[in-house]
Amino acid sequence: MKIDRDRIQAHRGASGLFPENTLLAFRAAQKAGVASIETDLSLLADGALAIFHDAALGRTVAGSTAISELKTDEMARLDAGSWRGAAHAGAPVPLMRDILDWQETTDLAFNWEMKIHGDEQERAAAALAGHLTGRDLTRSLVSSFDAGFLNEIMSIFPALPRALICDELPADWERIGRDLDLTAFHLHHVVVTGALVQAVHDAGYMVRVYTVNEQADMTRMIETGVDVIITDYPERWL
Ligand code: G3P
Ligand code: MG
């Protein structure tokens, strides 16, 4: 099955075959031919943003420290590749600023998913605004499960397109969409139907779905008319 590159977004990079949220995974996604990459941001103790999914070390990186307690120089020493095999050993946890520089050498768009691990909504919004000021916003959007964070970033950096992530569409989604002046809803694919996509489109929002890795799910999502499909395996569809 071959799908238009604009509809395929690599989840944490090409994370099915490469260590998630590393430059290795981002380069592999680029090579696969995607138009865009979804990646996770976590706020560090010193106000930098790291490309990291979890609240603490342990799953992809050895250790158990909370991400909010780490500083940039400590992050730079960590190995986010070994857990996916010796061939990837030493792959660093990237900083957002380095990936922004790399993005400028490509034609890729980024879906920056802000992870809120505690009560850092305000500080995370300030950090994101700081990182994106002066950058080309036509190839960036911010998404989050955390509506409070989206409200903060809307207040201080309204030009950045915003999307709410939800496992399923909340009953009051139209109010939320208006209040947060969203451009899109990012939904878990299992809850998405053609009728739901039609309703969200009619209200003026895009629909992106995560995380679609199986052929049957991909076929169903294409049929519903969703705009973008987020997948761990971009190379399967392009
Ligand atoms: O952005 C969509 C998706 O990535 C949200 O869930 O846990 O994979 O970050 P998660
Ligand atoms: Mg994510």
C-alpha cells in the first residue's frame, strides 16, 4: 500500500526500526520519504527542552532520575540507543535546539508534542516560545494532551499552530477547539470513524491519528478521510 507522503507522519521518528526520538530515527524517517515527524519534548531543570518521551529515565535510557531534575550537560552524556541494540549504542538524547538546526537543513515539518510530567505548564510554554522565536513556524506545530499547557502557549506565542491530543474526542470538543483556537485534534485511531472525521472537518479542524502500524488499521484510517496518520513504520507505507 502506497500512501501520499503528506499523510504519513513518523512517530518519534522511524521508531519501529530505530531508537525512538533520536537523530538516527529522524534521519531514517527522512530517508523513508515522510513530510513530517512527531516527537516528544520534555522540560529539563535548566529550562532547555530535550527530545524525550518519559517522565523519568529507565525505559530508553539507563537510570531512574526524573527528567525534570536533569540539566543539559547531564542529558548529553546519556545513551538512548543501546536499548535497541549494540548497533545504535551511544545515540544521544537530542536537544530541541539541535533538532531545530537539523530541521533547517531539510524540508521536514515537526509535530512537537509537549509532555507535561508535573505542573510545569507555564515554564514549558515559556521554554517552547523561547526555542521557536525566530524560527520558521510554517513547518512546526505544537500538540499536547495537556489543555492547560496549550492555553499557556496560546497566551504567549499565539502564532504557533496548536493541536489537542486525546485518546477519544471529548463531549465538549467544539468548545475546547474554540477556546484553545486549535487547528487540529490528534486522536487514537481506534475511536475514529468516517462520521467523526466529517464532523471535525466540518467544524474546521484537521484530524491526525496515532499510532497506526498494521495494514488493516491503515486501510481503515485512509477510508475515514483523516488528514495525517502517525506511524512507527513510515517505510512500510511510502
Ligand atoms: O502525538 C501522538 C502520540 O505520540 C501521543 O502518545 O505516548 O506516543 O507520545 P505518545
Ligand atoms: Mg508523542
